[in-house]
Amino acid sequence: MPASSGGGTVVDTIGNAPDAKQRHEVARLDARTTMMQKTIVRPPAETDLAAAIAGLVQGASLELMPRDRAAVDRCIEKAVPGSEVFIARVPGDVHSATVATAVLLENAGFDPIPHVGARYFENGAALDDTVARLVGEAGVTKVLCIAGDLDHPAGPFAASTDLIATGVFAKHGVKRVGIAGYPEGHGKIATPVLADHMAKKLALLEEQGIAALIVSQFCFEAAPIVDFIKRVRERGVTAPIRVGLAGPASVTTLAKFALRCGVGNSMRALTSGRGVTRLLTEAGPEAVVVDLARSNLDLEHLHFYTFGGVSKAADWLNAVRAGNFAVTKEGSGFRIRFR
């Protein structure tokens, strides 16, 4: 990534006004600088709930699928320049698609964070080549290291710990590696085992001089998130935690992905009090965001899974960032005022 220009108006070497590409680059760098200055979000008192909500979503990241080029285009069109965009990886995708999407996002002024899934790599050479291309072609400095959703690994790597242990990220100069956190547990892995795996991954990253980030699975209630962060901190873990939430989508879509991803009891908040007709309506993360804004949590931003589409999530985020919302009278949520 290019170094920051330090802000201000850029003028080229012969004194001409900056062209559109230069202006976009300045906007991207300014936005990234602002986001870096707001790394740890600590909501103020409840008397300023609206400000706490707006502050909580500053620096939020989005996630998209590389196979969905329309989603990539919508993200480039609507998301804040310089913001972080995670590139998901699911069975059926190919490594080159992740690289190509990262290149598109970086060229458009965004900070791509690709998923690197252990079970998708046939061998060490494929892993090394993919990470080398992500860094060399797309300027990637951050990745999210996961196991992947294959029941059986395509090669020798079964877990994200296996990838980190190879040293491939340190070898190619990756500066930050994200790992997964599960506020409501994991359907196939016991909670104590998850804690042990997290400790091993964090230790490996520290040994290699790589900064760590914990990105949580999405929930529909704040209570499991608050409890998860407290438990992690009680174990002495100091790595930043980014809280995963589902962006606005229909209730049926959210329920489908929740079942697929193993979301636990918080799914009750999604479906409680809704008749068959209301299951077709749209649900957003407003109630969870309000509760998180009221909690004095040590967290780094929010991360939005865009099951309902990148456009909806980006529009929602932009409205909240701009303060275009009103807290409900009972204070349990808020309503977006789209313009």
C-alpha cells in the first residue's frame, strides 16, 4: 500500500490540479488514517446513546463473496474508501478468484482482507503461491486465517493452526492475521478446546512477530458477545476483538445462514414474536448495536456479514455513520432514515 501523503491537497510536479484518480487516492488515505485513529471504541455514557451508536460503527468492515462480481462492484460504489473488506472463501471457490477480488478492491482504494482457509489447499506450494500473490499483486497486509468448511481437507492442512505454524504469513510480510472467535460455541468443537486452539494460534503469531485480531461469529443478541469478550479477557488475551454481526436481510435469509453457520440460542431473538408472514420481512442489527453501545466493552469495531447483500449493508452503515437514525422511545433499537 502507498504511504500516506499526510493530508491536504495534492498537486502534481508541474503544478496542475489533481486528477480524479489522485483525488480518490487522497480520500482513501485520509479515510484509512481516520480509521486507524479510532481503533478501540469505548462508548460514552448512555445519555449520549446516539453518539455511542454512531461511534461504534466507525471503522466497521464488510464481507463479500469473490464469486459475486456484482457485490464487489456495489461495494466499490457504496462503501467508504479506505475501509476494510473481507473476502470470504467457501467450498467451490478457487484461490485465483480470491487474488483477483483482492486486486480489484485494492485498485479501487479499499483494504482487502482475504480469508485463507487451511482445508482448501492441496499442498504447501499452493499455500505459498496464494499468499505470495495476495501480497505481491494486491498489496495485502492482513488476512483472516480459518480452517474452512470442507469436511475433509484437500491437502495436509486441517486447521488454521497448521497454516500459521508453516510461517508462510511471516515469510511474505503479512502484518496482521485474524482468527475466529465463537461467542455461542462451535457445533463440532468443545468450548475448552476452542480456548486452547486460540491460545496456540496467538502464541504462534506472537513468536513470528505478527499482530493478531479475533473476529467473532455473528450473533443476534448482545449477551453472548459480552460474555465471550469477558471470558477471553479473563484468560489474559489482549488481542483486539472485532464483533461480527449480520447486516440487514430478510428473517428467512438470516435464519438459513444462522443454521448453516451454527449460530446458537441467539437465533431466538430473530424469530421470537414473528408470525409466518413477518418471517418474510427484513431484520437489521439495530437492537444488538444498541446493547453493545451501552456495554463498556474493549472491542475493535464491528464486522458485518452481508447475507442480505452488500448494498443493503453499506447503505445501513453509511446512514448510521452520518447520524441518519433515530433511537426508539423505549431505547431498545433505532430506525434508519435513508436519504
